[in-house]
Amino acid sequence: MTVLQLFIDLARDGIPDACHTFTQYGHESAEGVPFQFKNPRLIARGNSCVYKGRLCREGFKSRRMVCKIVSRSAKAVDRLKDEAQLYVNELKILQGVHVPSFFGLFMGQVDGCIAACLLFEDGGVPLDYDLGMYPEEFRVSVMSSLMCIHKCGVVHGDFDVSNIVVDDAKNPKRHMIIDFDHASRHQCERIGEVCVFELGPPAFDEFKCGELWWVGQELEIWTPSDMMCQGISVPLSIISGPQDIVNYVKKQHWSSPDPQRRLDLATNVIIKFVNRYGHRIDYMMGRKVRVLEPALATSVADFLKAKADA
């Protein structure tokens, strides 16, 4: 693929079927029948514009694709080139599984100004809810994907629920991590194992990787080591019943002066915690251990080992 025609109103002149011709970066000549990106639908706008559409060409079965475009800024184009290099190099072996398959960087012009676009497979749809509302095993698999990305030498830099796409927003079975606009090369210094469902996150200074540490908490990979009551964090280690919570939370923080009402509120805090995390008790107590490792395919693991041994 060397020539890509984008049927997108990039100039914002109200001409929806305007055609802009881009050439694949690194290819000096523009030969052959061009591929065409048609039926665009804008899905995101920020540092770049992101469209979903169909990639077509005579004799080629059309397929759903995503096009990420920047224009009028040499700095933005350089950032897009950096993102492309991550896909071509560090993320190459994760494509199609943990990140979308990448089809190239294309250069062109819009209104006489420099422009560039990245072309990806359509990895899916965004999530409908906050991460905490999805099943545990889905959240564990997302953590595993991010660990794979780190293992391949990349820190995402802007991980958020909006940067996960799935096959089904309500009942996801497959996911991919997208948008490496803020990513950079990274020698992950994580120390120790990620033990799923164990009590509390490891100490930040001991874990050594800030992104995995923060994301692990957002995904609830570790079980919280405290309960929240009236905006106050109450350590699990001092709780044997609701009265312990009542005694720990100072009077000025309670929304009700009634002692029974305070006891009822504390009881509800315990009930909610048990309903959400009670099934993890064996892991919390250390009777079971589940170590999460990056879920790399065997071929990927072999590739990384050979690379390290070289």
C-alpha cells in the first residue's frame, strides 16, 4: 500500500466528499491503484481527529478501519511519527491481540499545510461504563495487556477507560489498548510479582513502576486495605465490627449525630465491602496466591528471550 485517498472534509469547508491524497511514509514513489478511505465517521477529536470508515480498492475486500489524522502542525506530525515508530518496532509483536494491527503512516497536505495519518484495524467500540463496573476477569486481562506493553518496552502515558476498545461494550470478551499519543519507550523497573486480589497495593517505592501501580488500583487488581466511611479511610486491620468504624471516624465527620444512625452507616460500609470483595478472602488472607504474568503468546515470549540473549 503506497497511496491512500481520504474522502474526509479535512479542510472543514463543508465538502464531505473532498478527496485528499496521502503517500505512505518511506515510499518515494506513488504507484498502483490507490486505496480509498470512505464513509468516515468522526469518533474523537483532540490533539488529532480520529475517524472510523471503510478501506476500499478495486479487487480488494473492503474492511473496517480507523484513521488518525493531524494537520497544520509540524510538532503534531512529529508526534504521530513517533507513535508510528512504536507500532513498527516495540508494539509490532502485540498487534492484533493487545493493540490494533497497524497499516502504516501516510503523509500529505491539507490546504497547503503538512498533514499525516495513521491507519489501523478497527479494534472495537469504547466501553460504556467505568472500569469498576466490569467483571473482575476482564479487568485482570486489561492489566495483563498493559503489563505486556511494558514488557515490550513502552509506557502508555495516558491510560484511561477511553483508551480501551472492546468487541461488546456491555459484555466484553476481547479488548485492545489504543492511543499511544503520549507513550514513550520504557525500561520497566517493576520489582516483585503482581499478586491478584491480595490485600492492598504494594508500597509504591517498592513496586517501582508508577503506571502499573496506579492502573492496578483503578482496575482493583489488589483488594483495598481499608474501608471508606464518611470520606474517611478506615484500615481493615482495626475493624472487627461496625462499632470499630464508628470509634475511628471522628465525630465532626459524621453526617448524623444519632449514634444508631452512625452504627447503621458503618454496618452498610462493611456489607458493601463484603459483597464486593468477600469472595477474595483466601487471597486477602494469603491462603491462596495468584500471580499475574504478561499474557504473551509463546512466539512473542520466545522473540523477547532471543532479543535479550542477543
